[in-house]
Amino acid sequence: MKGIVFTEFLELVEEKFGLAMVDKIITNSNLPSGGAYTAIGTYDFAEMLSLLTHLSEQTSITIDDLLLVYGEHFFSVLARSYPQLIEKYKEPIELLSSIENHIHVEVRKIYPDAELPTFEIVEKTEQALIMIYKSSRAMSNFGLGLMNQTFTHYNANATILLEKIKTDGTEVKFSISQN
């Protein structure tokens, strides 16, 4: 997993819960990296899972809810760092439907060894989108947060339903209806 995901996560934890919480979850997680991340480095997903688990334990917030908030935060990171990926699109459905064939292609140019989830478009209209998310990391709520912020970015509203196809969350169907 790319280091930017770790560095931004720890920045969000510090912003929301303070530096003491960052230190506590890093210490409790007993990380091979020691919790020292660089944005361009690559780290084991198990470290992120450990950080999330310990943050959840400390805050009584579910991992899914933490991932949702983190996904919403991460959208602003992408918009600030890579505006050209987002500003190319005039509508949120267009942006979301381009994840696999445009945005992930561009991400791989920046981070060639990035392990990204896949998004298969099942159905698309001007106001609706059905996608299948697949990832061994089961971080669909992170994706949901990104999707929520996509609509906010475009000053649009949507109903986004998340349905687990596999109970472990490695395959999820997103049904999106723009209001």
C-alpha cells in the first residue's frame, strides 16, 4: 500500500484526535516500519489494518466508519494534489465511471507499483451508476467516502447503496442514484 495512504491517515488522526492518539495507535500496533512513513514508500496493508483496529478500539468508532471518514478526507488530498484528474469531468457520474479506465491508469503512472481495487461498470445512465468493487483489502467504505465527496465537490446529491457481494467485503456492489 502506498505511503501517501498512511501519511494522510495519520494526519487525519492527528487533526481529529490529537498527536497523542497518533503516538498511541502507532505504539500499540507494533509496526515493522515503526510508523515512519513516506508518501512515496510502499508498506504492508497489515500495518494499515493494525492502525485502524487500534484507532477503532481507542475511539469506539467502527473500522467501516473510520474508513468512510478517511475516504472523504482523502478526496480533498486528491483534489488538491492532482486536480487534473478531477477537473476533466463536469459531472460526478462521469468521474466515478472513469475510475478504472482513466483515473487508475493515471495513478499507476505516478505510483507504478500501486495495488488498486478494480471497479467494473455494470450499468450507467446520466443519473445512475452501478459498479462492482473488488479488492482483497476490503476497504469499500474508503471508496464510499471518496464517492460521497465526489458528489459534494460537484454540488450534487446522490443516494449510494453499498451491498456486500462477498461477506468479507472483498466484493461489493455500489448502486448510485444522483438526486
